[in-house]
Amino acid sequence: MNLKYLFKYYKLGLFASVLVVIYIFIALFAPYIAPYDPLEMHFIDNLKKPNSSYWFGTDRYGRDVLSRIIYGSRLSLEVSGIAVFVSMFIGTIFAICAGYFRGRTEIIIMRVIDVLMSFPGIFLALMLVGILGPSKWTVTIALTLVYIPRNARVVHSKVIEEREKLYIRAAESMGAGFFRIAWRHLLPNVLPVMLIQSTFIFATIILAETSLSFLGAGAPPPEPSWGNVMSEASHFMNQAPWLLIFPGLTIFGFVMCLNIVGDFLREVLDPKTNR
Amino acid sequence: MLSYITRRIIIQIGLICLIAGISFLFMHIIPGNPVTIMLGESATPESIEEVIHELKFDLPIHVQFVLWVKDILHGNFGKSYFMREDVNKILAQRFPRTFWLAIWALLITVSIGIPMGILAAINHNTILDKVIIIICTSFLSIPIFVLALSLMFIFAVRLGWFPVAGGYVSPFKDLIGNIKGLFLPALSISSMSLAYLARITRSAMLEIMNKDFITTARAKGLKEKIVILKHMLKPASITIISSLGITFGGLLGGTIISETIFVVPGIGRLMYEAVLARDYPVIQSLILFVGIIYSLVNLVTDILYAVVDPRISYI
């Protein structure tokens, strides 16, 4: 499958991938891109409509909304990115152990996952933040814990499919142990599924993270995040609706791109399960 | 089938016991002393002593567990420290609001999501199909709070069609008032679920569309309507029903946000308030309560699944 072919059939997917990269780029280089300091208050210019010096307008303290969104993307992407990575890593370990050893190990691991999945994700995350107290790291930990079972379940279903295949039997008959089979045979074959699931779970975690910080269970203000920018703006909905529109569109755009990229990856990497 | 259902119920009882265990352990995994966190810095040693005694923290852990289980079985969920009321009284007062919110949201989800999925499947690879897919992807990408705030701004603040803060009226007293107060919150939480359901319906229908028995049905000269409703939708409904549990979980999670924004004092808002106030007894009971409700819904969908698909009984 070459690039020309991809470009011909998956224009939208490639376009969305480029946008995701741009979002990440903006988050990484926020200090060089943002026109103002996100915490700097311009009191004479408070609640200004979008204009040439403040592209997205200003909030009630006269802080530039564009800069706050740009800096906010740092926090939101960092928290969600770490949560995606760690939850996928730990989830895969559980999935491979359960799928490889079968029997009692599998029953115990999968039952624990069932129990943890008996709660809606956001509910569990909010509860964990309630225990640990709201801060950037507690949100990261809470989201990681919530999505470990969800990732493990998806990867596990692929692992048990691969486990029964002949090449695993062949490797076993040659005397390969657990680590060799897991590392050399199972992992490369579940990698596409992990990649697809990571993209979708990234979208879900962004939604959960922004919701938590909207509810005030994220990193405390004044440090901007996509969610707390929205929650401050919601008090001025009537006088200054633009305060809501721009951060809302930013979150929507990023999550939409991730979902499109996920569909694109699934079509390219895992054509069998795709419909 | 009966043996399947009994087995399923036994597993469910085990799951509920585990959920109860988590709910009990909750108080004991809080770092630091939950009582001092709850009462704040200014608490006197005497009042801390009193609360510790009231929560039975001075007893050994297995005795605490037995007493706690006894209390739960008697319907006694403990006492909220901020509302100065029994938790089961608060739950009884707040649950109907969330219940009706979830009912309306489920109605919106099912009545829009399934037809949308069918429409996309029977017009596979046409413009209509693509438009529906794009609508679904965008619905899956709007955070609930963004949608809730937009709906509130347009329909409640600017147009004034609905109350800004969802006033709750019992549907048995005033059905129209109940719908009016809960329509926007229900719509905002159902967007994501309906997009999910539409995608599931579409792919389930597409899988069946190419089967031989559909060709046979058409060849028999059956009307297209009957082919779609009877021969395609019926087998597809197995997949649809099995996804309803996840759909409901999404709705339940969404109530935390939409009830907070629209000021509907239900279970979701209670969770939010309890977390902000660090009202641990309330959080503890909510873990048990939501866990049980969610797993009961999953039990019902699993049983429905067995009813619709008789092959399940042979497993």
C-alpha cells in the first residue's frame, strides 16, 4: 500500500491526521505561538468582542481567549496523552496475560474488569478525583485507571483470536516461553488494534478530561485548560457568547479529527472488522 | 434458556457483592484521615472523636464490614454530613428526576438512532449514507457540556422556549411540564448515544443485507418494507439490543454534566455536589447505588438478548 493509493482513497483521513499533528504542534510550541500571556489581564479590554488585536475576544479579566485556548491545549493534551499511553500499556499487559495463560488467570482478570466497567467512566473518574483531590496529576491518574479495563477488553479479544493460530502453536512447540511469545509474536499482531483503539480512546479521554475540568474537578484555575476556559465562559453566556463558541469549536474540532483518524486507521490497518 | 438466565443472575449477584466490597473499601483507601478532611481544619478533637465513633472507625475492619452490610440490608445508607440528612432519604428524593431524564433520553436515542442507522444502511454508499455518517461522527465528537450550553443558549436564553434551569415536575402531575423541564438536558445527553446506536444499527444491517435469505425474500416478491423490517431488522436487533447496556451507561454518565448545567437536582448533580464538598458517605452510597443500577440494566439487556436470540440457550 503506497502513499499514492492512500492519497487517492483516504483524503479525509489524511487531512484529519495533519490537523491532529498541527494541534499537537501548537500545544508543544504554545509560548512561541500564543500572542499574549494567558494569565496577563488587560482590564480596560475586558469582555471585548473578537477583533484584530484579540482574535477570539477577551474574558472578564481582559485575558486573551486565543492565548488561553492555546495554552489550555497543553494541559488537556498532556493529561489525556499520558492517560492514553499508560492505560494502553497496562491494559495490554493484562490482556496478554489473560489471553496467554487462560484458565483461572483469565477469569480473575476479566471479572475484575467487568466490575470496574460496571460504572460509567466519567462517574468513576469523578469519584477518584473526589478521593485524591483535584489537580493535574490526580485527573491523569483517575483517567488512566478508568480506561485500563476498557483498553484491556478490546486488546484481549484480539489476543485470544491470535492465541489459537498455528504460528503460536509452532513457536510453543519449539519451546518458546511466555515472554518470547508475548513480545515477538502476540504484541506485533495486536499492535494495529492497539493503535486504532488508542486513537478512539484518545478522543474519549479528551471528552472526559474537558468535562472533568469543566466541572471544576481538573487542574484548578487560573492555569487554563479547555474545560475550565469553558466553565468560566459559561457565566457570561448572555453578554459574551463568543467566549463559549471558540473553545467549544476547538475541542469539537480536535475530537472530530481523532475520530476520523481512528476510522481511517481501522480501514487501512484492520480491513476485516471494518464495515 | 431458563438455565442461562439463572446462571446470568447468579453471576450478577456475585458482581453486585464485588461492587459492594469496592463501595465499602472506598472509605478506607482515602489517603489521610477522611474524618479530618471532611470536617476541615477548624474541627475540634472532640468533634473528630465523635464522628469517628459515629462512623464506627474505631472498630476493627471486619466488624465494620459486617455492621455496614447489615445497615445496607436494612436500607440504611448512612448520613450526609453536609445536608444533615439520611442518604436514603436524599436518594429517594433525587432518583425520580434522573430516572425520568434517562427515560426521555433513551426514548430520543432509540427513536432517532435506530431509524437513522436503517436509513444509512439501505442507502449504502449514497450521499444520504455519507451525510448520516458525518452527522454521527460529529455527534460523537461534541462534548456533552458544549452541546448542553449551546442548547441552553439558543433555546432557553435567546428563544425562551424552555426554562433555563430545568424545573422538575412529577410527570404524573404535569406531563407537559415534566417534558418541558427535562427536554434540553435529555437531548444533550442523548446526542452521543444516538450516534453510537445509529452506527451499530447501520453495521448490523449491512452485515445482514448481503445474506442469501434476503435475496430469497426479495425473489419471493415480498414488499421491500417487509424485507427490511422483518428479514433484516429482526436479526439485526440482536446486535442492537446487546449495545443498549453501553448506551445506557453513557446516558447515566452524561447526567452528571447535564444535571449540573441545567440545575436538575438528580443523582448526577448529587455526585457532583458530594465530590466538591467531599461528602464521603454520600459518595460511598452513590458508588453502590449507581453500580447496582448499571449492572441491573446490563442484566436486563443480557436476558433480552437471550429472549431475542434463542441460540444463546445452547451455550
